[in-house]
Amino acid sequence: MQRMLSRARLLVPSMGVFGCPAGQRITQSRTFFTTWKRNSEGIIPRDFQRWGSIGSIRGSKFASGFTPLRQKPLNSIIDLERTKNFSAEELMSVWDDFHLGRGHIGVSMKAKLYHLLQQRTDLCRHFVIPLWKGSGFTNMLIQAQMPHMIITGLEDYKARGTEASPYITITYYKEFAESKDLVLIRGDVVFTSKLTDSEAKWLIETAQSFYLNDTRYKLVERFNKHPQDFEFKDVLQTLEMPTC
């Protein structure tokens, strides 16, 4: 606890840990699921008829892009002047500590990995992963437009389309990419009633793994470029989840 308190001085005092009042959540869903375009042929998979395990979403229009939440400046979260002399390890520790148990997730990655993530999300913006809850799983839709990524429930999207709200929004901060070989990642849980902090962190890490791992990325490519060959059970098997 003392370690946590001492690090509080590194944060912007007037704003607290975050640049908004504690407990405040993002509610403007249209900020995320807008600018939905019709000219997405060849970019977004539409042949979902073979997805027997997750149901048909025939007729749905997936977005070819989105207008993300306006990025919260990093200097409204941490004191950049005071942290510029920190080592990468110290900065990672401060960042991670102050996102614990607040409906926010703080993680990080090497700059090289971020560049690979950006390259691959530019080519394949969408994917679906299962989130295990209780005795089964619920499917989550990923949409990426770096430096942002949003994740929402697939069933919510099927039901509400462009009105669907994200469960979690993810922002990548590149301010320390050159000086410390570090990209800071912040996840904001929008619906704490639907997603715990631990589930949100798992979703971030798992989503990234499908883009950064060469073998897993083949499934992402198949989903986006060859949807007729995509089998959702391959995702389940990759994550060692039951397929029936």
C-alpha cells in the first residue's frame, strides 16, 4: 500500500489517476459505432452461415471503420515530465499499479510488437473471440483502428447494429515508443455489469495474441479475407475451450 501511495505523486494531482471523476463511465455508444459504410466488400467478412456454433447473423452490416472515442491525452493521466527519466520497467510498474481495481486496465508492450499489431490490424480489422463465463462462453466482436481497439458482445451487435455499445475500449499510447521502447495500453471497461476487470484484461491480452502470434493470426486472416473457410471451432480449439 505504501508503494502505491508513493507513486500517486507521479500522477497529475488536479486530475487524480484519471482525467475524469472516479466511477465515471463512457456512455456515448454512438461515438464508437458510427460512420458505418456500405463499401466494405472484401474487407469485412459477411459469410457467417457456416458459424453454426455462434448462430447466423445473415443480413448484418459490419463496419469498415469507426469513429473512436477522442483519445485522452497521456499527460492528463500521468505526469510526463516526472516520468521521462524513469526506466521502462519503472514506468510499466507505475502504469500497471494505478489501473488496478478501477474499471480501467493498464498494460504495456514493446514498441516492436505494437508496430506489428498496427500493421496486422490495418489489414484485418475484425475478429471474434469467445469469453468464458460460468459454464459457457459468450462471443466478443473485436474492431481495430489503431491506436484504438473496441470490443463488444456479438449478440449485442446482432441485436442493435450501429447502436451497440462497446464493452471495453482500448487505447495505445506511443509517447515512449522511441525513448523507452514501450507502448502504454489503457483499457476502459464501459459496462462493469457485463465485464469484470480480470475478464477485460484477458480480452485485451487474447485479442492481441491473435494478431501477434503467427499461427493464431492465420485465423484472423481467414476470418477477414476468406470467411468461407473460417471455422469458429478452430478458435475454440486454439484457446482450449470445448467445441460442443
